[in-house]
Amino acid sequence: MQLLSPKVFNVYDREGWTVRDDRDGCRSEYKPMINDTLNGAVIWFSHYPEGYWKPDHRHNCAHGIYVIDGALQMGESVFKPETFIWNPAGYPCGHGAAPGKDCHFLFVANRPFDIEFLGEEESRRERVIQELNKEENQLRVFPAFDSEIWCEKEEPIGSRFYAKPLLIDHETGMTVEYVRFPADFERPAHRYTCAYGLYIIRGRLVTSFGVCTKGDFIWFPPRYVNERFRTDDEECLALMITNRQYNVVMI
């Protein structure tokens, strides 16, 4: 869905969810949100029920997964909530809900994508190739709450917030980062030079379009002017996704 004005989606709101039947008979759900016209980036919520497993496959594009609740298993690795995983294009892997849990997550692809399931022999060959090239082509994992690489940023009016850059996609310019807005943070009227979204992990964010809380994903189209952008008396932590590299312009 391409949006011409901001919109808020909530992961636990049942409106908009669609059931998907995989070729092996497994069923999952997804909630489409964004289909960006600049580079074809797609963003949606997904839900894997307990016991769901998608066998070895690969996508033609780079994509990321932010684990919201439950636990996500990819190959032999299990990822807990508040973790963002970036998968390079063509990375072969099976994944699903970790044993004993179901899982909601935010899915982000840098451009339109398809899926190719791998047979047993092809899967073994791809894993060998992946191991040989793991330094150049591997999963990248970013927990939200470790203390590394947070940097302090200062607004032109003196307000300060914190950012943890995760990646800039070399193909499309898409950027992903964690942002922390302190209690009583306020930014004057401004606009971004790109389209961007914020998934609220903790706290509340007051914008010109409305109040966003934990579990909300709000998407702003390019050049949308936010007259209000502030926190209340607690910190707000969010995952920020843009459709290209950007600047913030004060109005």
C-alpha cells in the first residue's frame, strides 16, 4: 500500500491481517502496510503460530526482521524480542516460530521480492557456499538494548536524542536505526527529505497525526510537515526505517 498521508498500524489490531498458505501446508499471517514507489520497499507485520516452520528458501533481495514478541528461529539460532536481523539477498535459511512460542515480527524488504524454496541437495550446496563466503555475506544481528554504538545527537534548538545506526542499504539507500527520545523531548515543526516509519518499542510519541504507543508503526510520506513531535514524561524507544538517505529540515 502506497500512502499519500501518514497512517498508524498496530501489530495487535486484527484489522488488515491476511492468512497465507505455504506450499507445505503451513499457515501464517501477514498484515501489509507499505509498498513504497521510490524503490519498491515493502513493510508488513507477520505472525508465525507455534509450530510454524518455513523450510530452506532464499529471497532475491535483502530484508530485515524485527522480533516483536515470542521468539524467531532461523536455522539453529533463536532470536528474542527487541532484536533486528538483516538478511543479505540470496541468503539460504529456514525459519519459523521457536519451539513452544508463536512470534510476531516486523518484516522489511529493500525492494520487491520473491521466494525460492530449495531442495535438499541444493540447500546443502548453498550452505557450503554460504560458509565459504560468510565474511562478505552473512546475517547481521542488532539487539536494541546493548550499550554499543549509541550516539548522541543535538537538534538545532538544543534538544538532544540518541541514535544507534544499524545499516544503510548500498542498493537503495534505505536506512535502519534505533532512536531514543528522552522524556520531555520536543522537536519544532520539521519535515524529512524522505518517506520514513517509526515502530514504537517503548513509550509514547506525540505527532501532528496523533499519539503513537508501544506496538504502533507510523509511516510518514515524503515532505510531510510535523508541527508536533514530542514525548511525554518518559523516554520513547523506536525502530526507524527510511526509504533512502535523508536530511531533517526545520520549518
